[in-house]
Amino acid sequence: MKTSYDAIVIGTGFGGAVAARRLAEKGMKVLVLERGRRWGPDSYPRTPGDPWIFSDGRPHKHNGWLDLRFFGRMTVALGAGVGGGSLCYSAVAIEPNAVIFDTGWTPDITYDELKPHYDTVADEMALQVIPDNQLPRRFQMARDAARNLGYADRYKKAGLAMNFTEEWNYDLPDAIDVESSTKFTNKQGVEQGTCVHLGNCDIGCKAKAKNSLDFNYIPMAEKAGAELRPLHVVKYVEKVTGGGYRVVFDKLQDGQAIPGEATADKVIIAAGSVGSTELLLNCRDRYKTLTNLSPTLGKRWNANANFLSFASYSGDDDLRQSTGPAIAGIMDFSDGSFRNQKFLVEDDGFPNLILAAVKGFLDNRLHTKTGKRLLQQFEDYIRQDSIGSKIMVWLGAGADAGDAELFLKRLWYMPWKRVLDLDYPIDASKPMYDAVQTMHEMLTEATGGNMLPNPFWELFSSLVTLHPLGGCNIGTSADNGVTDHLGEVINYPGLYVIDGAIIPKPTIHNPSHTIAALAERAVAHIN
């Protein structure tokens, strides 16, 4: 059968965006299918009634910003939109410790092999660090804690896919305002702005200061001729007699799911660790279209040991939790020097939704000058006196055991239906989480704070991750992996998985940079 496209890319995250651009630049006819919508400063969710949630079960009715998957011991947060996880991540981009490639990976992939691709991604994403004159109070608090514990040499600025200008500082009039952002055109020809510490990195930067994929790789893919279709949910992939693959999807339009399909010589699945694994599980176990997939599919999944702790502080110190880049600094224990566990700690911020709602109302211009003045006074009050001003959020990431499994289960009340589930054993990973929690406690005590209880962890060993990895792991055969070292699915030539699903072990550091580097490496070999 004559195919419609040379390649179909499913997903627009750090794997899909890179693949779409590079394949289109090779002159290939590329179709990109993205389940979420296009987002922009005028459509970012801000108020409680806005489209926050993407429903995996009813995407035609609910196709918002974030897809939350609730499993027994683990909640996984996934981005939904053109740009994938880059829309809701904290813009942290770091090369992991080179030693992580010594075990668990195929011999073809080493740090030295990936280094040129890390450099390419860093250039395309315009990685920077926050200037010294803009350090948020949270950064200073974490740096002081590291110093007080004798770990000053382990604390450093995080590499950020974000734009800064030295001229900005907190003392400027109306400093924390979109109008204070310096506009410029980036190297990809897209208009952006510089960071003015709005604090909404994870829910859409109205200053366009965060270098999410919709400002670099994706526009370059479209300039090269890639056809991008938002609001297209892929159901399954099947082989076509004579070569190539058919991709069957639903187009989400006007509250309806409209069936459709397209074919291509090559298909790149890049729906993220959870999404790509779920799609292949459906192909093998539900639709029976790819029955020769590896029995390791879904296994050796990991959460990169994400762990959140909260601490409270008294006195006059204002941590300004909802102001500044979401994360600015990292304390690195990836060498295993603390309790023989490999992890890192980051200062973490969260957007103030009340403040965001006020800002949203201010921006819609449907108010009088007097009303605007009152709202601005209310905004100042919230910034100074919100509960976030006395709360510190510590974020951990590290090497959990990587022994979890994604699988399809039948619902007892609807046995004909199969849904994704996750078995996340805690025993082998508990020493890691305990070490991270202890470090959080030490950092809090070293700065005069008080830890707040986390009943979800203490009573139920319940966790949240923003760094899901694995499920379609790289291997050397179907006995130990789903794909080869380039992401090509074993037993299915021309079918690829290129995203966090192929990473066979925790990266410890934030994984986006490694996912993009692996994608650059993989697509360089696709002709």
C-alpha cells in the first residue's frame, strides 16, 4: 500500500518534537499527532473554571493542561498539549552524572557518545543560569542550608531553559509584571521575552520566558514542512501488508471523537513513558495489532524517585514561594555519598492560584480603573501575606529501584474493558526515599524551620512523580528490552519509541535533557 507520509510522529514532548524537526529537515513528509491543544498566553489555565485537566477516559470532553494518572502508590503528572511535558516542567535541564551510563544501558550508549547531542540540545533550548542579582529567597535559603550542613560545594545553580536579562531586578517599579519583560526574537525566529519572576513556570509563562518546545523545536519542525495536528488521540498502530504502519486515531472536535487514520513507512511513538507504554500495551493486548512485542513491555518502570517535603518558617523572612523560577538551584548527592543513596535536592516553588486568578482578571481588561487599582492592591497583599511566604518546598529526585510495572487490567465492574494500572513496589526503593526525607529534615533544621507532616507518605507510602521513565526499555533482544539502542522496536522495523519510555534506569537528575539528547542521537540514524 502506498503510504501517505514518510513518517508519523506521535507526541510533541522532548522526544517527539526533536524527531519531528530532524526528520522534516531531512526532507521527509512528516505528520505529527498531538493529543492536546495548542496553548498560548491568552489560553493558559488560570482560574478554577479553566481547562486544567486532560481526561484519559474522556479527552473529547476534557482536554486541559495536565493529565494526572492516579495509581495505587503513585500519581503521575503528565503534560498535555503541543510541547508535551515541556509545558509543565520547571525548565531544569542538566546532564546527568556520567557514571549512570556504566550499568543498565546497552554498550552503544555512553556519556561520551551522548555529549555532542547534549550540547546540541543546550544550544537549541538556550540554556542559562539565573543571574546573581535575581536569586529568589528560596534559592538563598537552600544555599544557606547547604552551607550550614557543610555541603556548600554540592549546591549550584540549575541549568534552565529560560531567558534572563541582567538589567532586571526585584527593586524595579512593577518588576513582577509581563510589561517589565524584555521582548526579543530567538534564534528560531520566534518572539519571546525575559523572565520577570511571575512564578507560573509550570502553568504557562505569560512573558514567554520559558523555552518550552513550542518556541524552538516545534516551530522549526513546522517551518521544515511537518504537518502538526493537535487534539488527535492515537488508539493503536498496526502493520500494513507490504510495509509501513497504519495509525488509527480519534480527532477531538466540538466535544466529539471523530475516527481517522493515516499511514507511513515509519512511525515514531513519543507519547512519554506512560503514554508510549500504554499505547504499545493496547496494541499487543487489547487490539492485537502488534502481538510480537517484547514480554518486557511495561516492566522496569521507575519514578526517578521524586519526593516532596514541606517545611514552615516563622519570623519576618518571606520565602515568596510563588515568585521567581520554579526551581533555581540543585544540591547534588548523585555520587551516593549520603547513606549510599544517589539523589539530588532542589528548591521548588509553586504558582499561587489565587494570585494567578487575580492576574487573569487584571489581564482581561473588563474592569474600571478603580477596580484595577483595588485588584493590584489585593495582589500586593497576597504576595506579601500568603501562606506561601512561610512555606519551603523541598523536591528530591534519585535512583529508585526501577522495579515497577505498567500493565492493562480488567475492571471488575466492566470486565470487557482494560485500563492502565501500575504496580509500584516500595520495599526496595524505601531506603532511597528515607534518605531524601532525612536530608530534607536536615536542611530544614539547619535553617530554623519545622517539617510539616506528609501523611500520604507516612501512612500510605503514596508518592507523586513528574519524571516517569521506562516501560519500553532499551535492550539487546526481546528477552531484555522493547527497543534497540536507537529506539527501534524489536521485531518491528520502522517502528520506534523515542522518549523517556526507553530510558532503562533513573537518570537521578531531571530527565528532559537526556530524553532530548537520546532523540537527537536516534533520529540522526533514521533515513
